[in-house]
Amino acid sequence: MESSSSRPWAQIKETHTAVVLLLGDRAYKLKKPVNLEFLDFTTLTARQAVCQEEVRLNQRLAPRVYEGVADVLGPDGKICEHLVVMRRMPDERRLAALVRAGRQVEGDLRQIARMVATMHGQARHGPLIDQQGDRAALRARWSASFHQVRELPAVLDAETAEEVERLALRFLDGRGPLFAARIGEGRIVEGHGDLLAEDIFCLDEGPQILDCIEFDERLRFVDGLDDAAFLAMDLERLGAPRLAELFLHWYAEFTGDSAPPSLWHHYVAYRAFVRTKVACLRHWQGDAESAREARDLAGLALRHLRAGTVVLVLVGGSPGAGKSTLAGAIADRLGYTVLGSDQTRKELAGIAAGRSAAAPFGEGIYRREWTERTYDELLARAEMLLQRGESVILDASWIDVAHRQAAERVAQRCAADLVALRCTVLPQIAAERLAHRTAGSSDADQRIAAAMTERMAAWPEAIEIDTGAVPGQALDRALSALRPASETPAWRFRRPLMEPD
């Protein structure tokens, strides 16, 4: 067994639910006789059952660590307590300790991601498990945490707590099809429920993952990505956001999970707020240092909820104003999906995107009825994507107020932010762009551009983006409109590239 010759032979460690006795090469866990609403260990029978369940469950990921349950006898020879018996793990090999020390842990993390993915792949499935992964169940868990934190002595800033609650529930409100799809794909599993870097040991024999949730099976019935997000959250809390992102990328790779980044952010935020609740409980139990931890974790949750906000972006303007170029640049930077009116119009008409369908303004496939059909289709596709957690950019002229109002209604139905960007440029630059435009989806020439510019309704709510400025400046201004600098994390979740089957 790996050990440290300098460690104390005996130690005692305490959490809000248990006391761990470290004696020689063994660890003995004693459950506290507490009732914390979400668990009740007040009877000896309950403590025995939960000890047995802890051993059974944790042998999935650490079979050589969990040895069994021991009975403690009193002076009268009767059982007075039960203990979980484990091999004692070396503190210096905790994943948390290695991360804090700046050690190289990428190999271990990749192996951990594979272990978790394998456990999820072999896990139980069924209607009762699926039920805990639906939108209503997740909303209930969020709401229970909000209620429990409000019932404890005030630790969090009220404004932060309120925004966390508003953004979390708003994301859920607009994402019914996303959570239904997760269930349909079999993503809801019996997982670990409490993946923390402090409870993972990187040994020469391989990582050992300890301390899954044993007191309530419903808390183990989760989306696999939700389960993995707990460790990602903890790695970021330890100051290693790059490792957090790597871990989730590996998990997604091993499970073939193509979830939208907004869901990654949501689950990380959820896990951060679960730990916020635990820190508030510890503070209530007398640990003064936990107040700062609770505030830091609530801040982490808020950053991810903001980063995971689903957005509908309208990029408009006259032909030659550079809207398609800007839309593509935003998509490349943020991972949003671009839908273009030019491509959609020709697709509906059965015309190849690169084939010309040029006609005078308002004629051919540019008649009013075709334009209405095109915008209806654009917005229908956008709504489907938004409901599944994808942020969408709609590249079109948006000269008609009615179309903008329809887009606003879609954003409201999908609980998504709406950002309107109007591309502008000097007329001579637009004319030069149109004159040198190569074959593509757009058939607009300078005469059509002039007619469309003349008919464009005022758009006061749109942010003007001058695309004729210094290269990169237009994108920077657009990104600032989408993500104010104070709210933009230094990193973003992006889907890993997956090879087709």
C-alpha cells in the first residue's frame, strides 16, 4: 500500500454528516446521528443501512479501498454503532492536493473520465431513474437548495443569490425539448453524485474514486454529464479551469455525448450551488471559514449561468454591409449556430446554394410570399435549436419590423436573450464588396441593395457595427455587445470534435 512515513498514526476528520477516524493503515467512518432535511441518520438502523450501501456503491470505482462494515460493541456486548472500514489513502496523493501543487495530472484525469464514463455506460436505467433527469426534477433540486440556503443564517449577497435563482430557473423554463432528448438518448444513469477532487486519489495502481452519495439514491439518478460536471466544478474551484474543460471534453469523447455547451455550464453551476449549500450548512454548524467558501462558490455558479445563457442573435443590414462575414466570425468565436436567409430561401425553392436565382427586387423567389416563408422557416429552425440549448445567429437583412417582432416572440418563448446587431458601412465600400462578390447564396446587386436600404425600417434597439473599420474591430464590438467584458470568463466550453461513425 502507498503511504507516507511522516503522517500521524491517528487522526480525526469531520464533515457535516460523518466523522472519519484514521488509525494506522485503516480509515473508519462513523455516521453522525443528524437530521438535515435531505438525510436522516438519527437511528442506529438507518446508520447501519447507509454504511452498507456506502460500501456496495463505492466498490464500483474503488473495490480495493472499501473493505466492509464493522459493528462496534458496547461494554454490555451489544452493538452500539456501525463503521465503514477502508484502506487509508495517502493525503499527498489526493487529486486536490496534486492540483494545488501544480503537478501534472492530465493522465490521471483522462483515466478518471474513462472510469466515470464506463460506470455510466454500465449503470442502471429505467423510468424511475429517467424521472430524476427530467426538467421538473432538476428544477425541484435547484429550488430545494435555494430554500435550504434561505432558511440558514445569511451568508450570500442577496443580489447574487437572486440572480443565480433567476438564471437557473430561466434556463430550465426554455429547455423542455433538451431535457426530453437527454432522457430519450439514455443519458440519465445511476451515477456517483459527489465527484470531488478531495475524494479522488491518484495512486500508482490507478485513480481511486471514493465517497459517492449513499443516503438518497435519487441524488445518484442524474444525467451523466451532470455527474461529471461536479468534478469539473471542483477543478475550477481549485484554480484549474483548463483541467475542468479537459475533463469534460474527455468525458464527452468517451460517452459520445454531443450536449450543447450551455448544458455543460448549467450543470457546473448546479454543482457549484450544491456545494454553496453545503458550505452554508458548515457555517451554520460553526465553521466560520465556510462563509467565504460559500460566497466564492455562488460566484462560480453565477459566472457559469451567465456564460450558459442561450442567445438569439439577429445580424442584419443591407447587402454588402458584411453581415454574413460578421455572423461567421461570431460563430467561430462562440460556437453558435448560424442560419442564413439566403441559403434557407434557396433550399426552400429547391435551388442549390451556389446557383444564381437573380431577379429584380421583389420578383422571382424574392417575392413577398417567398420572403415571408423564408423568415418563418428561419425562426422555426431557430426555435427548435434554442429549446435544445443552442445559441443561434440569424443572418438576414431584417428590414421589416414584423420579422424582428416575430424573432422577439421566439426568444421570449425559449427564455433566450435577444441581441440585435445592425451592420453598417460606407456606401462606396458596400458597392465595392458587391461588385467583387464571388458566386454564393446571395443574388443581391447594387440596385437591390439600394432598394432594400430605402425600405429598411428604423431599428433603434439594434447595436450598430461598422464593418468597414480596422479588421477585427467589428467582431470585438459585436462580442462586447453579446458578452460584456465583466461577465466574460477567460475560457469557454466548446464541443470536442467527434469523428462520424
